[in-house]
Amino acid sequence: MSEHIETKPGEWDGERRPLFLAPMAGVSDLPFRLVAKACGADVTITEFTNSTALTREAAMSWRKMESHETEVPFIPQIFGGDPGDMATAAEMLAPTADIIDLNFGCPAPKVTKICAGAALMGQPDNLVSMVDGIIERVDVPVTAKMRLGTGQGANNAIDICRELEQIGTARLCVHGRTLKQRYSGEADWTELRKIVDAVETPVIANGDVVDANSAKLCLETTGAAGLMIGRGAIGRPSIFGELKVGLGWMEENELPWIQELGDAWYERSTVGQLFASRKWCWDKYIQFSQQTVGLQPRWMKRHAVAFTKGLPGAKKVRHMMHGAPTPEMFADAISNYLSAKPTE
Ligand SMILES: Cc1cc2nc3c(=O)[nH]c(=O)nc-3n(C[C@H](O)[C@H](O)[C@H](O)COP(=O)(O)O)c2cc1C
């Protein structure tokens, strides 16, 4: 077992279990992953990257695989339909990666049409032999993320997980929906429970965890080794610290945005506190960008819209984006907007 992968725990008794930021294309860029860590995420994973493009040295794809010394463990995620390219890409990543994660969950047609992502769950033998070929070629742990099944016929994640366990997959993560469901309906945590019970490999539960109540219910229902949070963290990386407080794993006054404001935090309205935590996260996003990949206007725009969504006056943000002559001025404009102290 790797130093970064815990053994399968028993029934959940309220104790700490790791919280993962989900790999999300267009969201989980390096500075965002570092913000999530600063907010309390225990594990981060890059957005998925095309293994064939990596083998062809595509600069854009390698950009997504950048990390920083503080991102420990570093877990790049790859996808692809060609077993040879998957193994070669894994081999190219292995010297810098702590763990390599494989994507068998993506439902996007551009991915499934090359028989990659969740489509591979419809060809379980190919999926398992692909993973086997990768494990043979690299000496870092290999993990896999999947869905419950394709949605055509019975769910087969449980069988796939059993086979992946046999060949030495170090950890499994299952999103409680099928390929056919994409994001509709609800994640089925009861199905996840069956998988947790079927294997000795640690299983991370994913799908529809958005606050402390859902996190608690998901851990109680699944007994999973940890939780992975995706959409709940978009625009709100503070969710990781908030969950830890809600689950009794840390004190509220340990949250970094509360530490920064001190007593002034408690004098703020609920919306005022929301502005303050988002401002802390935004300023960190900018700081981490400057320390790593530099200010990336396209990434900043996406996050600025997400970080300000639902806040009063957020419509101004689009004007700010278009009006700012430089990325630095754009960063400051968002930070100034989030400095507001609404009283209700
Ligand atoms: C915008 C977006 C991009 C995503 N990109 C990836 C990805 O690159 N790799 C992956 O394994 N899953 C990806 N997913 C799926 C998430 O990792 C996660 O499995 C899914 O959102 C369910 O979790 P949630 O209910 O917490 O959002 C993506 C999801 C979203 C919303």
C-alpha cells in the first residue's frame, strides 16, 4: 500500500475520512486545486487529459499536467481508448506523479465515441486489460474512477471493481450514476455501499455531496473510505473546510477566512460572510496563479463567474471582465467587488 493510500476502513463512526476535490475539466486547474487544498481538501486530482495527446507531446495537454511541490499527492488523471497510448502516457507521467488515476466515468460523446471514459464500462474485459497493462508498466499506484455502469443492462461496477482489485488497482472511486444518466436523477449511494462491501480496496464515494448533511448521510450509507466533491466545489472551494466544521472534524474559528477577519467575521451578516469567504478564496486563487502558471485570463473568467454566482450585484462581474485592460486589473476588480460588506 502506498504512503498516499489508506487501507480500507471499517464502518464510519464519525471519524475523519479524506475529502477529495473531483477532477473537473475546465475547473480543476492547478491554482484552483491549491485553493481547494488551502480550504481543507485532502486530495486533489487534475482534470482528465487525453493520453494520446500526451504521447504526442501536445503542449496544451501537458499544461494540464502541471503541479506544484505543495500539491501532495500529485494525481494526474488520463483517459483514452487506446491501451498502448494509455500505458505510454502513464509511463511518461510516472516520474513526477504520486498516483495515476484513470478515467472510466466521462459520459461526454467526444470521449465515449473513441470508446474511452464511461464507454469502456460497456467493454469490461478491455477496461480491465487496459488497467492491467498500465499497472505492468509503472511503479506508482494506479487508481480508477468510474460510474455504476453504462445504464444498458445491469450495473457492472461491482464486477469491474472486483477484477480491478485482483490486478492490483490501489483505490477505486465510483460516481453513483450510470453513463446513460449523465447528471440526471440522484446519485445512488446504496449501490455504492454494495461495492464498498464487495472489495477490500478502498472505495471513494462520489455524487451529490454538497454540504455537511449530505456528506454525513453519504458516509453513513456507503461506509466509503472518503468522499469526492465536484459540483459542490465549483465557485465554492470553501466547501471542504465547511464540511470539516459541519462534521465536527475542525473548529469553525480554524477556517482560514475566519482567522483572517477575527471578530469582524462574527459581526457580518450571512451574506457578508459569504462575500468574505469568497474573497479569501479568490485572492488565494490569484496568488497561487501568480506563483505557478501565471494569471490565465480564460481560467480566471470561468472562476470569477462561479465565485460570484448568486451574490447581490454579481451581474457587474461580466462588465468588469470585459472592461479590465489587464489580468491584474481584472483580478483586483473581482477582489474589490468581493470586499463589499452587505448588511443583510
Ligand atoms: C464541469 C465538470 C467537469 C468534469 N470533468 C471530469 C474529469 O475531467 N474527470 C472525471 O473523472 N470526472 C469529471 N467530472 C465528473 C466529476 O468528477 C464527478 O464525478 C461528478 O460531477 C459527480 O460528482 P458531484 O455530484 O460531486 O458533482 C466532471 C464534472 C463536471 C461538472
